[in-house]
Amino acid sequence: MTSLYLDLSAIQSVPASNLNRDDLGSPKSVRYGNANRIRVSSQSWKRVMRHGVEQDLGEKAARTRQVPVKVKKALAHVGWPEDLAEFAGAQVALSATKKGLAVESAGHTSVLLFLPEAGIDDLTAICQDHRTVLEEGLGKGKKAGPLLPADKVVEVLKKRTASISLLGRMLAELPGANVDGAAQVAHAFTTHASEPQRDYFTAVDDWLGDADTGSGHMDTAEFAAGVFYRFASVNITDLLRNLEGDTKAARTVLSSFADHFLMSLPQAKKNSTAPHTIPDLAYLAVRTHRPLSLAAAFETPVTADRAGGFSRPSRAALSGYAGHVHRLTGDRHRLFHGHAGIDPDPYENLGDVHQSYGALLSAAVDTALPEPGDGSK
């Protein structure tokens, strides 16, 4: 069966910030087209998009190693003795598979789990239903073996939310829990050569005496600025499959993800940089056969225009490269494409122009997933 995709491209100018740091605190980077670029990792942007989708849908999931700890706290909250509650939390992990999920000294599982937040209530209820068995096994410690019904524990850990169906879940330790994510998110990178810059800063001690000089703290930090190309693609066929064919739910999830792709921003260092921009240009396409990124438009680094900026040349480069791609591929496998942005004149290579991102998103989603009952389907 041919798959259907929604491709999302954006050009976004971001001022001085450090959206995504490496292990030394520097902005992440990548070398592309024989030039250093500032990079924001896909996982960094994906996380804030996921939280936005979950907020829209009122259906939160948690990626965590703390399931035993959360179960312990929930049981202690309803009056269970501390030792019994801790034992029950460990039993949740031990009963999940034939070998059990390893629990470390802090009560954390050795692997990250990804499950609905409401799953903690379900696991707590399982423990409460089997309290007598847990009390009997408490004195045996590790020799007690798994005491909770594995099928019920696994059923909870395998549950999905919309964001799990969208972004996927990999858990080799729990057969049947894996979910092939429908969304793919690329690392964002600057369209032009860019390097981190150092910031020397001081903090004043407000209670220094009049005769005292100096500062209470001094240090250096790094930040970067630039115009980023961003890309993501959603396999709508896989999304529908993960949502068990529910077109209405798929429309809601797809619309929410596309909106947060455009409007979200990683929150690192936000209090000291406040880099809250939105894209200058968004280009959306609905395709069959395969996704199509336009990242190669910037393999040759963009150079500044006469005014000294990179944003306008980046938008022009995206449109120019898209024109070459359309010449090579024709209209094959493309059901829709359109754009919206800050320029008053439309880009003819980027499909129909829309006056707002909302209108652009609606047009793309209506093409990809017509309303149930719509005669166009």
C-alpha cells in the first residue's frame, strides 16, 4: 500500500540563544557544505512539540525510569507502609517480563519506559488488588519472585496515547510494546556558516557594602544566532494505522503536530535569552511515495544580502531549490503544496500562498485527511 506523507519545511530566524547544548554547554553544531553551522537536535525540538500535542489533547504520556518510584509514592499516599509500597513498586518492574525489568538502587528501571501518565493509577490499582500476596512476599525479598499478574502489568505498559502513536516507542525488553512512530523530525541547522560566541558575564551581590568592589559571581557562557532550516514529515498512513483507522483522531493529531512544529521553540536558557520567534516562511506538501526534505538547498551556505541579513536570501534559496526539485519530479506523487510567510509577494515555486499558518495547515490537512463524510474522499 502506498503511504501518504505531510512534509513540513520552515525558515526561522533565531536571535542570541542556546536552544540546545552539548556536554560542554556550547551550542550544538554540524559541518555541512564545508562550513560550520549551528544545530538544534531533533530530540530537543521534538520534546517540546510532544508536550504541546499532549497539552492540546489533554492526554499526557511520560518517558521515564521512575515507574516503580511513582507507584511507591501513590501507594504510600493511600496509607501503605513505606517498605510494602517500595516492594510493590519493584514488583511492577519484576512482573513486567519473564526476566523482569532491572531496578537500580534508586528505584529506577534500567531502561526508559514510555507510557500514559494515567498508567501509574492503573498499576497502583493492580497492586492494591494483590496486596495480600505482596504482604506475604515482602519478607522473602528478591527470593519472592514476580507476584503480580504479568498480563495485566504488561497491558498497562503497552497502552498508547496519541503522542506515542505519533512519535513511537522502542522497548526491546517488552515484546509487543514497540510502536513505529509516524513522525520524523530532522535536526535543524543554520542555512549559513555560523559559530558559537562567548559571553562574559557578572552578577552583582546586592548586599555588598559601599566600600566593597567586584562582583558576586563571574563566568562565561556561549550562545549563537542564525537562520535555521527545519524539516519534519508525518507518515499519515502509519498514523492512521497506529490510531486504528480513526480519521477524526488522526486529523486532530496531525493538525496539532503541524501547529506545534511551526509555533514551538526549545526552552533552554529561555529566561536569559527570550528568543521567542516564529518561522518567516512555512512550506507544506502532501505527498505519496516518500517524504522530500529541501535541506540540500543550503548545502552551499547562504550569504548575506546587501542589508546584511540571511533570512531573505534563505527564503529565496528554499524557493529556488524547490523549483529545481519540481522540474525534476514534476507533479508526480504531490497532492498539495502551499506556503505562508512574511513576504508580501508569493513564491511561485512553493504552491498556493495562504495568508496565515492556520489557513495553510487547514488546507494541507483537508487534502491529506478529508473530513469523514466529505465527498472529496
